[in-house]
Amino acid sequence: MKHWRALIVLGTAQFLMVLDTSVMNVSISRLVDDFDTDVTAIQAVITLYALVMAAFMIIGGKCGDILGRRRLFVVGLVVYGTGSALTAAAPTLWVLTLGWSVIEGIGAAMVLPAMAALVAESYRGPDRAVAYGVIGGLAGAGIAVGPLLGGWVTTYLTWRLVFAGEVVLVVALLVCHRVIAEPARSGPRPRLDGVGATLSATGLGLCVLGVLQSATWGWVRPQNPPFTVLGFAPTLFVVAAGIAVLNGFRAWEHRRAVRGADPLVHLSLLGRPALRSGLSVLLSQNLILLGLFFTIPLYLQVVQGFDAFQTGLRLVPVSATMLLASTVASRLGRAAGPRRVVQAALLCLTAAVVWLLATIKPVIDDAQFAGAMALLGVGMGLLASQLGNVVQSSAGEEERSEVGGLQFTAQNLGSALGTALIGSILIGALAHAFTAHVEQDPRLSDEARRQTSIALESGVSFVSTQQVRSAAERVGLPPSEVEAVTNSYASAQLDGLKAAILATGGITLASFTVTGHLPGGPHSRRASQRTEAPADAAGRAQ
């Protein structure tokens, strides 16, 4: 048991970070009511949290090399606990955003790369694969406990208690952190690349900001943007600016490496095929998972009218099977090879998405829905059991923090894009379907169509049919037309949800194209590591 004490502390930190997001997803409706806002605003808060982590994760990885990984782990926990305390007491939406999205996000960006590196340093050989399987399992446990615990507390008490409990858990981790051993530092202490840090955070931020605001601004045709560019919506221009800044970051890092200065991250690491494939699948995994975990609670709470606890109960199958699959599949990876396990996982996810699409109906079929969720959890658990070990096994001992930063940058960039992109598709499909239903409904007068068009031009949000009914009554539509508008919106809700879920299926299929360079088995993995390391060392010496 003494051998695994460090893993218990590190795994609890992983559990804490995942618990946080799953509680927020299941509490969307209550947050909308408590802060008198709409779903789009809560979507922005959830996305900003993942965005802050993605933007600062590479910086956090480098800080682990500068300050020491265990020390950064401790500092990150303190920052994270401070954000949790502020979130628990937040009186307004902007304070919630500051405490949860910003302060907790920065704390997580310190903790997670350090955690990944410390797991790799603490365990070797088969123990390392088991350790990463356990880490994936605890991530699954966070997803399992989050909806159920968060749903119960949100429904019968208040969601604020979850964040107060996180503060207590952070204090316990701080008390126990000395069980984590850290090798003595060898070599000079690196320096932080401030320009590179600014460029990477700005570029990533602009890319996700553009995707996030696409539902409000429009992709090409302006909807409700704060400004236009040559008559077009600013969305694609903001994303293009982010890509340009990231290209500048790449050039800057190459320049520093050539001059022998410490870069923020050695981008030559991305030349390793196994590492590049692992990061790509990690990004896809979190894009799919967070996209679905943003969409499905809306279906359960807004369409079906379930409270947070009832929603949490219906998410238990995905959480339970993810926990089970991720904890038992590490041995499967050693026998069959990570590539086959990951491809099997993607097949499970594809089947789960198809099954889930068949369950999106006006009245939920709980048995079918539970089956689809359980299969989704199996796919996610299989991925979680393999990818952390694949990524870290592609790195040398001195590269752990940098690779950890890349690992959680990919993971949280996927999370941010999942909420932003899938949320944008959901809102866009909802607006398009609602417009089509209204235009084609013979029961509606020209005045009803005009009022609906005015409402859509001011922006559309995913609200309950009762809110649509009340809005139609307020503008003076007759009862028959109020009913027709409400029915059109109810149909559009299901169309929007199906479009969003179908998009995650497309991403799942596209993910097969990046699995080719994952290790195919124990022998191929060892061979790839022997050939990649010298090649990378040569590249970095040039």
C-alpha cells in the first residue's frame, strides 16, 4: 500500500478536477435560474474554464521544470482551492466566472501537468501503465460521482456546497502531499519564455473565442455581432487571427531553440508520431465527451423537464462503465496494443452516438437511453486507459513536464472546443429548424411569422417550450397560433439536439485517421521509442 500512496494523492487531484466540470454540466438549469441568465451565458462560463486551462497548460508544464513539479502541484492546489472558495460564495455571474473559470482554471493548469509528470516519475514499467489506468479510472469516477452528487446537492440543497467541499478536499491533499517523491534537480534551472507564453495563450484564446461566439455572431452572415468585418461576421476573422498568432508562436519557439535559449515548449516533440497521434486522439476524446455532456443535460433538463438529481441518475450508466472500462483495460493495452484498444473504443463511441440519436424523442425511453449511455462510457473508458500512458511513454525523463503540458493542453482545448463548437452547432440547428417549421406551418399567420422572425434576429437560446409559449402569449398571438409556435419550437429542439450529437459522431469517425501511429503492441511500442528518441535528440541539436 505504501508503494501506491503517491498515486492516491495524485489520483484524487485528477478526480477533483473532473468532478468540478461534471457538476457544472448537470447544474446548468439551476445556474440559469440562480443568476437570472440564459444557457448561452453558462455555456460561455463552462467554455472559459476549459479555455483558461488550455491556454495556460503549456505554461504550467514549463513552470514545473522551473519551480519543481511537486512544488508547482502544491501551489496549484492552493490557487485552485482559492477559486473554489470564491465560486462557492459567488453572488453574481461575473464572480462565478472569476472564481471558477479563471482562478480554478489557472490552478488546474498548474496541477495537471505536474500530476502527469509525477505519476511517470513515481512508477516504472508495468506499474506505470497501471497507474495511468487508475488515473483514467478516477477521471471516470469523477464523471460518475459528479452528476449524481452534484445533481442531488443541487436539487435538494445548493450547488455551492460542492465547491465548499472541494476546498476541504484541497486542504487534505495539501496535508498529504509529502508522500509524493520527487528526484533531485539535475542541470541548470530553465527560464520562462514570456513572449512564447503570451503568444500561445493569445492564439489559443482567440481560436476558441471565435468558435464560442459563432452561435451569437454567426459564421459568415452577421447575426448579432458587436462589429462586422467588410460586412461579414467577425467569427472566422477572429479564428484566423488566432491561427496567425499560433503560427507566430511556432516561429518564435523555433528561433529560440536555434539560438540555444529555453523555449516554452520544444515543438520538435510533435515530430514523434506516437506522441502526435496520442495528443490528437486526446483532443478528439474530450471534444466528443464535453460536447455530449453539454448537449445531453439540456435534453434531459430543458426538453424532458428533469431536475439536476434526475439528470444525474440518468448519467450514471456512462459514468459507471467508463470507470469500469478504464480500470480494467490497462492490461488489455499491454496484450493487444494501444492502437487496437483505441480503435475499438472509437467503434464503441460511433455505435453509442447512433444509438443515442435513436433515443432523442419527445418522451424518453429510459432503457434505451441507459444502454446508449453505458456503451458511450465503455468507449470513453477504453480511451482513458491508454492515452495518458501512450503520451508519457513517448517522453524522456527531462521532458515529462513539457509533455504533460501538451497532454492537458490537447485535453482541455478539446473540452473548450467541445462545449463551444457543439454548442454552436446546437443553437444554429435549433434556429434553422425553428425557422423552417414556422415557415411551413399553415396554422400560422404572417403576423406570427413576423414576430418569430423578430425574436430570432435578436438571438436564440435553448429554452423550455413553456418560455416560448409565454413569449408568444405576450406578443398577443391567438391561442391556436401560440400552440402552433410552441409545437414548432419543440420539434426544432429535437432537431438541434440531433444535429449536435450527429456532429460528435462525425468527429469520432474522423478520429480513426489519426490512430495509425499509435503503438500497435508491446514490441512496436518499444521499437518506436528507441527510434524516436535519437531522432528527436538530433533534431533538437540542430
